[in-house]
Amino acid sequence: MPMATGRWTASEHERFLSGLKTHGRQWKAIAESVIKTRTPDQVRIHAQKYFSRQAKDSARKKGA
């Protein structure tokens, strides 16, 4: 199966969240068993951006 590039689809992101619950921060396991269209590096980078957004949203809510 060819690897996807560019923006993540809503379906891929939902599978990422599911994989995160199941496998924790094991990016290779998430890529190989849950999101077969992305490499472990792509999953890791997506996770970094996801956690960064979560932190920003949390800080914004505290300041509101």
C-alpha cells in the first residue's frame, strides 16, 4: 500500500487517536497496525503537532 503524503484525513486522525490509546507512544506499532497509510516518522510528527495543539488549547482556556 502506498504511503500517503500531505494533510491527514479525519479518518487517519481518528485511527491515530485510537492507536495512541492502544499503543501509547509506540509510533511504529501505530503505523504498522492502525494507520497503514503512514510511516512511523509521519505518525511521530503528527503526534508532536497534536500534543503541541493540545497544550496551546489548554493554555488558552486557562487564560480565558
